[in-house]
Amino acid sequence: MQFSLTTQSIETLNVHTLVVAAFKGRGSACELTEAAQQLDAACDKRLCEAIADEGFAGRTGEILVLHRLAGVAARRVVVLGFGERKTLDAARFVKTLTGWAAKNRAPQAALALTEVLPDGLDEVWAARTAARVVTFSSSRPVLLKTEREKTPELDSCLWVAPERNDDVARALETGRICGQALLWAKNLQELPPNICTPEYMARTARTLTQGRGAAKGLTIEVLDRKAIEKRGMGGLLAVSSGAQTDPVFIELAWRGAAAKDAPVVVVGKGITFDAGGISLKPARNMDGMKFDMSGAASALALVKAAADMKLAQNVTALVPCCENLPSGSATRPGDVITTASGKTVEVLNTDAEGRLILADALTRAADLNPAVCIDVATLTGACITALGSSMSGLFCEDAKLTEELCRAGSTSADAVWPLPMGGDYRAMLESAAADLANIGNAPQAGASVAASFLAEFAPKCPWAHLDVAGTANSMGFKKEGFARPLPLLLEWILAREPSGKNAGGKKRRTGK
Ligand code: BES
Ligand code: MN
Ligand code: ZN
């Protein structure tokens, strides 16, 4: 996929498909953008005629297709409705463009969307977001079917703008890289658990640092079982003890700033299959537990994108990876383990495994003296109960980081909602046998109790925990990876860039 900026006059663009925007007007009327009006003038009002004939009103996601308009060089014109102009937000922009891109069969398109700007966001944001969304939703899924449908994919896309702007041209490339990172994470998420094993995760992460095109400054270290034992990562060892596969601990680092610059550390839960262990899960929908490595996929993909964009920051992903399976060697409910931090944990439920491997990873994060630490995990069913599938749970006691993540969540259409932890929730983890138990003494507030467990191990820097159990993937029949919260993480890390060039929206430095 390739994106470029053009300032060519809209009616002369010799492309397969030209996309222009319209908004919902009063009643059943529609409000054309200036670009659409220019096109209408070039084709002797045929566009407005068609709009009237079809009763096109510019509602969100509404599409009108016109073929070979006289006076217009493009073969097809797509009028895309974005709903009411004044209430347009990032989420509707993304949803509308995704709807078009997912259905699109054109190999080549031009997008005239510079006037489609949600309040407070600029063309840099729009170009970046469009390139990201189009890249992500134009690609067909990698399926392991022996007979493959051959559906055409979009391979080149123009951004039609009234004038040249280097920041916008750069934003297209930034967005393309973000879209590629999202696809990379999604494809990894969707692999079946017999293929996507801990060792496969390590191998896949390693390929990012090897071969042509691998960014200099991107390095990997993979701890094997022996190294994991040496570091005393008792959480990771306990969770993996029922499986035939060995655990791995992946450290993928992008060095884009001076070595002394404190890194952003992103920890990702990498359970490649969560059967629950001895506290076995019910059979129904258990196959969905292949997605329990979604946090890991987002963390690794963030570092890949940071390297591809050559960000001027140090970013490290820490990914503990293993399977949670029952067997004669599995951890028993009641076992007491010692984590890498030295703290002991009474494992009362082996299905609360994510927090055990994350505890060790957070301890390792502290060694790196991070500027900020964020962990990402499909951690609790309780978070799905609380927030459903539209928002991820955000647990953070640092006001500035909370604000940054909430903002990045809304401008990337990958929303989060703050939830509490600590205090009474922490008290629910008291154990008679060890420093703490791995589940609460009551079934309520499971997401907050889990976050409070992690807080015991978090490094002493601004730290946030994102529970993406409900947002990282779809549940239903066609189980699909969404690579959330990667859009949020990408938006957040771009806003941290010292130059501020990539950020779009309000121009400001959010630095350390
Ligand atoms: N991976 C699951 C959480 C999960 C559940 C993700 C459903 C996506 C969909 C996690 O390891 C788990 O099993 N959590 C338990 C914790 C409980 C035993 C305290 C849960 O939420 O039921
Ligand atoms: Mn579990
Ligand atoms: Zn799990």
C-alpha cells in the first residue's frame, strides 16, 4: 500500500475511485463539502441530481456510487456520508472510513477528505488516521483455508488536498506504518494456538530485527526457561508448569534517543492459550482464549512501529509468554509461589494467571528505570461486564498519564474509561498463607482487584494498566482480532515525540 499527497484539481484525477465526503443536512437534505461541490460543477450538476434521485442524505456510513461522470476523469465517484458535521468526532470518522474501506474493491483510490475534521483536530490528524484506517481495513485476513478467494486489495491511495503540506505528507506515511503495525498485531492475534506458541511468538518478534528492512536500533533478547529460572520469575514458571511448551520472556527494544534517556516500557500479557489450568474453564467458547496474547501482540507491534517511524524515543516491550494448561505438573489451587520481586503469592485460582506473569514482567520493567510504564492485558471477564466491548479499562493513579491516555483513546477512536484500584480492592487480596492471594475474597469488582494485584509489582514511575479483555478481539462466531489498544498507544507515543510534528490535533509538547 502506498499513499501520496496530490494537489491536482479533483475532476482531473485519473483514478479508479474518487471518494468525496458529504454531511447530513437539515431534514433529508445533505450538505456537500467544497470538494464535492467542485466535482458537481465539473459534471454539470449530475452529482446533485443523483443525490436527489437516490434520496442520499449524508447519514453516517451512507454511500452513493456514480460511474463515469462526464467531465470527471475518475472512473467511479463515491460520495461518503459522515453524518452531522457539528457532532463529528474521531470515532465516527474512523467508523465511516472503515465501513467504506472494508467493502472497497478498487485497486486505486483518491480521498478528498480535508474538510472532514472533527472539532479540535487538524488535517495532519485526518491524513494520518485515514492512512491508518485504510491500510488496516483494506487487507484481507490471512486464513488457513486451502482454497482462497482472491479478492482485490487497494494498493495505492491519494490524499487530495488544496495545497502542499509536508506535515500532511509525513502524516500519510506515519498512518501507513501504524496501519501495518495494526495488521501485524491482528494477524498474530488470529493465529491458532497450536501455531502461535510461546516459541513462535519469540521467533516472530525476532524476525522484526532481522533481514532487509530491519531498523538499526531495534534489538531483541529472548529469555528461555533457564534464564527465566535464573531470574526467579516464579509467576511465569508457575503458569507454564502444566504445559508441554516452554515459557519465553521477550524484550524488544527500540533505541531512538540517547542511551541515558529513560524508556517507555510497555508490558504485554502473552498467554498463547488460556484453558484456565487446573481451575479449568468451561468448554463453551474456550477457543477464544487463543486471544489471550493480545496484549503481547500490541506491545510488540508498538515497538515495531516506533522503529519503522524512527521515533526519537526509547521504547521497550516486555512480553512474558506461555500457555495456561492443566496437567499433572500444573500449579494447584493452594500452591504458594515466589515471584521475581521476592513477594510470595497464594494461587487460589489458576485461571487468574495473567497477573502472575505480569507481576514478573513489571518487576523486570523496574530494572529499566522507565519514564512511563504501561501494561496491556486481556486480564478479566469482570472488565467486560463493566465496560463491554467499546471501551478498555484504564487503571492509573497518575493524573497526567490518565489525561494523556484518555485523550489518545478518544482521538484514535480506541477509547478507555478510568476505573479505580487500591484501597478496599487491595484489601480483598489478603492471604493467610502468603504475601497476597491471586484472587479477591469476594467475586465483586474483579477488574479493580486484578489491577490492585498488579500495582503491588509496578515500577515507581507513572504506571497505567489497560484491561483489554472486552476490546482486543470480537467474541461471536467470526472471531476477529482488533489489535486494540494499539491505536491508542500509537497516538499516545506520537504525541510524546519531542518535535510534535507527528501529533496533529492541538500542537503541544506532552514530553516527560
Ligand atoms: N484471560 C482471562 C480473562 C478473559 C476472560 C479475557 C474472558 C477475555 C474473555 C483471564 O486469565 C481469566 O481467566 N480471568 C479470570 C479471573 C478470575 C479467576 C479471578 C476471570 O476473569 O474470570
Ligand atoms: Mn485465565
Ligand atoms: Zn488469561
